[in-house]
Amino acid sequence: MKPTKIYAFARIILFMLPCLLFSGCSKPENDGQTRITRFIADLDSSDLEVRREAMYQLEKSPAELGRQKEPVEIALRKRFLSEKDSYARWYAALALLEIDFTSNKDFIFSSLLEEIEGPSAETREFAADHLWSFARKLSETEKETAISALTKHLQDESAPVRYAAAISLGQMNPARFQNLILPMLVELVNADTADLQNYKVQAIFICENIGPAAAEAVPGIVKFAKKDSRGADSRFIDLYIAAVNKIGGPESAGAQQLEQMRKGLQQKAIAANSVVLVFFALLFGWGVRLRRRGRKVFHWFILFPFTLYLARLIGNFSGDLITLDSGREYLILLIFTSVGLVPWLISWLLLRRRLLRERK
């Protein structure tokens, strides 16, 4: 095949890639009942992710249930009672409430009240952790019943259950329950354990709402921000700073420590983005030189990732802490980097192949 034909074929493939990425290759399922049947079967899958996805899809498809509404509710109730994963259990509860709030509300509420009094610490913790989420959907009488159960378990023999109960009460009304929950929240924030991170984050936000009365929690917040794997996450470090500022003031020692930590993260982000920018600039410059010599390389694609990293660098210099906060941002960077590098590499390999042929 002649080099010109190879380049033409390569261009067609490159311009088809976005269409292939966003259009998908699978044939859509038009039969709603078939989809629902498949989701019901997926609820009993041994794969946790498959079960979670089935619950999510059932929550989003109440209008498609039709005559399968009753089998779906039975399957979801069964999964709610038997599921070991706490997140999946709550997905099942949300799906039930979306399908039929009136008939399923009493089932979920009575189940949570029963579990919070059960022998298993794990199920008591789940019930205590989710009663506050569910309380917003309850009548005033039912709310008081939930509050009574949570208050009782502030003295639970299991520490995670106590913490979950304190956080639930704090989420409901931090001012009303301040005297009851504040000692528990301070204990939680200052606890030197790695398996309570989600509870600690929630406790920090409740302490922020309580204000100066939660001053004893500040050393724990600062320590947690430094040790927490999410301490390098701009979303969390800014929230930690806001919490400490409200509790102890921006001039407090804790606030100053967190500000220094933020500046360090910002400097690292500037350095990382600068290195990547220099790399893409050199690559683009090399592509321009090859073009001037009559070598066909797709160097213009490099401007896509270059522009993205330049915007991130400008944001860092303007005071924003722009880091890789989530899998979504990793994916965006990966896509933009691939759009810049893949065409360049393909064209360079084709060019190299042609040069080797010419030398022969």
C-alpha cells in the first residue's frame, strides 16, 4: 500500500474514533419488560456491582415496571433484608421508595427500627446510619420515634453504632442535640483509627454547624486532614479549612496549619501541570519542525491536551487548588491526552516506517 493511501486511511480512522467512542457498539434494548426481567435476575447476582446497577436502574425505571411491579418490589425487599453491602442495601431502599413510596415507607422504617435493636452490631450501625436520611420522609410522630431510638444508642456497646447515632442526630438538628452528641463527635474526630473516615468527615461538618462550642475538635480535624488520603483532595481540604475557620477563626493555629498545607498542595499542582505543559510544547514544536521538512505528522491534535493543562495551570496560579479529585477528572485527562498523543504517535510510526523503506 502506498504511503499516501496509508495516510488517507489513517485520517479516516482517526476521525471515526470519536463517533465510535460516543455512539457505543451495543444494540439498545427496546423491550422494557425484558430489561426489567433482567434487572430482577441481576439482583441475585454474585457480583456486587451488577446488583448495585440493577437497583439503580430499577429506581430510574418505575414507569416501565407495568405488570412486573409486584415481582420487582418483592425482589427488592428480599435484597434489602439480605444484602450484606450497606450501599447496595440503601440503593434497594431508594428503589422501593421511588416505585411506591406509601407502601414501602412503613416496611423500610419498621425494618430499620427493628434492626437498630438487633443483636448484630453491623445491622445496628446500618440502621443508625440511615435513619437520619429516612427521617426527612417521615411524619413528626415517626421522627420522634426515630430520635428516641438514636438517642438510646448513643450508649451502645459498639463504637461505630454510637458514632452513627450521634451523626444521624447531628444531621437532623445539630442545635437541638448539641449537648448530647458533641462529646461523641469530638471523640470521633480525635480517634486514631483509619476505618471511620466517612463518619469523621460527616462529624467535621456537624462540628462546623455547631461552631465555637466544638473547639475541642479542631486538633483532630487538623490531624485528620494531614493523614487522610483525601487530604490532598481540593474538595476536602477547602471544606476542612472552612470548618476550622468557623469553629476557631481564620487566625487560629489550626486554620494556619491547614492553609500552609493547602499552599503546599497548590505548589505541587503547579509543578506537575508545568512539566506536562513543557512536554506537550516540545512535542508540538518537534511536530512543526517535521512538517516544515515535509514530514506528515498530526501535531495539531496536541493542542487539545495542551489547552486543558494550560487552563489547569492558570487556575492554580489564580488561587484555585486544582488537583485530581475524582475518577471522572482522571478520565477527562486521559481522554484529552489520548486525543493529543494517539494521532501523533500513529503518524510518527507511519512516518518512521516510510523512512525505513526509503533507506532500503
